[in-house]
Amino acid sequence: MASLETGASTSGGSTTVTGASESTAASADTTGTTVAEGPSTDGPVFDVGTGHSDLGGGRPEGPVIPATCDQAEAGVSTVGCVFFGVDLDQNGGLEFDQYAIAVSNPQPGADANVAVEQKVGGVWAPVATQLVSPLTLFAFPLPDKHHQGSGVMEGGSYRVSSDVPIVAYQFNPLIQGAASSDASLLYPVSTWDTLNRAVHWGGGYGRGYLTVVAGADDTTIEVIPTVATAAGPGVAAGAAGVPFEITLQEGDIAEIMVAADNTALGGTRIEGDKPIGVFSGHECAWIPHLIPACDHIEDQLSGVRLWGNHFVASRMPIRETNGIPEDSLWQVVASEDNTTVTFTANAEVTGVPAGAQNIDAGGVIEFYAGGTAANPGDFLVDANKPIALANYMIGEANLVTSTLGDPAMVQLSPVEQYLPRYILLVPSEWELDFFVVTRPSGANITIDGVGMNDADFISIGGGYEVARVPTVDGVHALESDVGFMVTVVGYDSADSYAYIGGTGTGVINPNPEG
């Protein structure tokens, strides 16, 4: 995005800790897709079950990479059979750039028959279908369905279903060129939660928001925002700490936008009487605030029951070429009162909070971390209660030796949720793309059948190490005999995207307090 305004630099290494008090009371280019000819359906095209119902008691045990939709109902990873994608609020005219959902088939020996549907007149109707071969990926360019500002949009999502478990992602937009892009892993409906807390950034051109999607009819949602939120059709104006309700039908979305520029919804509590999907976004974020350039950011958030206690904070790739890594932004959000968070880092890492940090439910710890070429800003995070952790790329005007990249957002997996296999899309038309791979020290990981080079990894303590390795456009398979984490990051001139390649979704906190 073009530079809009300048402001202060990121230097200083300050940490912001905030608490939270709350009351209890255009047509698309569909080249490459096959348009389905079958009749409209009320349920998903494929018989994939109805999702978990007993969140309080946890889900039944199942394989991390399920082979059948029945196994996927256990909801222990983001490999699943039913997803909802949302064309999230973008920046101005970029709303109409090509939105897409990509699906990868991690099954080594089974084709995936995938269908994308939208609601027409309150009934699900086919948009496109595609057979996706084993260990390959397919992208569906989809018609514009964006929503602007606070309000309910009936049928505002796309439903994706498959007859075998797959992984799904969304790209907004699909290709570089808008200079305001991001991507998100989509969570299968079987992994959704009723209780959610927002991870969110507020500074930027335009405003930040949360978008909620319902996976079942007559879903009632209670929102307790941490800042004032704007009214819109079907959405009441919100005041900090005061609950309000929204009712949605399956496939409907509700966007909840902040009422004032440069305010953030971090820590906001969103609870449904049925499982819901929650997205965090900003039309065009400045990170830090007022530092060019702005960029659309988004991510689908994991529910509180999936949050963990132990994280490896593996930072975004380094864009500076002078041997002095630029900072990246970090946020920690607490789900319960009296949460104590500790950070462990190499002495060369800068900006990481010293000593234990104490926050209550909905509280946020926010800081910028950097370091040296040898230790550029990775660290360990441990908490006595469940937390969420997110990393953000900063704007290109913060850099000295590069104009590549701009803000992007990714929520990282706790160590408890690492997976052993990922099938990933690296989209075309970006100048540089990377895998950020976090592994137990010495673990063997292959990329497209070739073992990773041990020399690429940096040890960060605690038995973990991190590598940031360049990759090429296309579909890639990363595999190991142990769980590891991978994020996919790309950037070009004043633009970027980032998404986590997948995550476990086992219920760590069956009876959360927050």
C-alpha cells in the first residue's frame, strides 16, 4: 500500500500490558474449477457428520491426521471435512480483489472430492467442485462476498466440504499486486469452540474488527468487547465491558468493528450457545501505528479450549540485509485471571519482557522483539494458565535496507498442538516466500522428500530450534515422525502474507474459566 503517514520508530523495547474488566451479566475468475450441476442442498454435499457437541467434556480421541470424516469428527487437528471461509473486510477498492479458498489433500492414498457452496435465498447452492488428488492442492477463486463495517450478512460465508479430511486456507486476495494482502488457515467446524477470546491489532488506516460465522441455525452469540464497537444492521453498538447479543443462522456472518480508529479488540470475549468461527482482522494495519505502509491483516482464531501453556515464539523471516534484524511484534492474550507468563530468550534477543508478567482474563502483553543475526528474536513462552500467542510483521518503512513486506498476522500453535505432516500452498507472484519451521532439536524433517539441513536451524533453548528457509511457488509436503510447526510467509514490495500451515486442535482446557 502506498505510504500514508510517518510516525515514531519501533526502537525502545517497551512492553505494554493491558488488563480487561468485563461485565458478567464483482464476479470472480473461476478458471480451473468445475461448476457443480447437482441440486441445492441444506446439509453439506458430503455426509461428514454434525460436529462435536460435548465441548465441556472434551472430544473423543482420534488420529492427528484423520483418514476418514468420522475420525475427523474427533477434531484433534485442522485436517477436517467441513469449513467456512469468509471474504473479510479489506481496504477500500481492494475489497473486490480476487478472494480464494485453497484446499490441500494430506491423504497419501485417497482422492478428495471437494465442494464449495454459498447460500442463495436461504438455501445452500453449489459454486464449484473439484477432485483433489493425494498430496496435492487446489485453489478455488470465488465470487466477491465482502462485507463492509459492522453488521450481519445473511449467507455471508462459503461452505467447503470434502468426502475425506483435507486442510483449507483462504487468501485475501489470492495474488500479490493489491499491496494489501494476507492469508489464514481455516479451522474445520468440528474443531470450533463456543468460548473465544480475541487476539487483535487496532492501529492503522481504516479500522479493525472481528467477524463471527455460525455453523448451525439459531446460534446466539454474546460479545463482551474491550473497547466501544460500532452499530450496524443486526449488530448493536457496544460499550467496553458490556455484553450484547447477535443471532445468526448457518453460514451467516456478523462483523463487529471498533467505533473509533486505532482501538483494538484484544481480549474481547465472544461466546456462542453453539460452536462458532471467529476471525480477527484489520482493513489496513500500520505496525507500529502511523509507520507506513499499511496492509490488510487477518487470521481465524482458535477457541479458548485449544489454547496452550507452552510456546516456541518463532519470528517472521528477516527482511533487513545489513545483519541487524528488524523487530517483529508479539501479543500474548490470557483466558483466565491470575495468569503468569514467563519468557526465556538468548541474551542477544532484545525487547522480550524480563521477569514474570501477570495478567487477568482478556489481558494482553504486547512488545516488539529483535536481536542479532545469530539470535534474531526467537524465544520461549510459558504460562501457568492457557494463553494465545500471535506474531506480526512490521511495516516496510521501519526497515533500513529493504522495502519488502508490510504487516501480516499469524497465531502460533502451542507445543502441545504440533503436527507431523503438512501439505502447503506457496502462492505465485510473490518475490520471496519462506517456511518458518520449528522442531524438537535434531528432529528429521523432509520438504518434498528431501531432509532439511541442520545448519539452517538456530537453537533457542528448551529443546527446540527454528529455521527460516526460502521456498518456491507451488505445493509442498513437509513431514516428520514427530510433531513440529510450520508457518508460510511471503512478501513483495510493500506487501506480505502469513499463515500457519496447520495445527492440532485437541481440547487442552475442557472446562475453561475465561
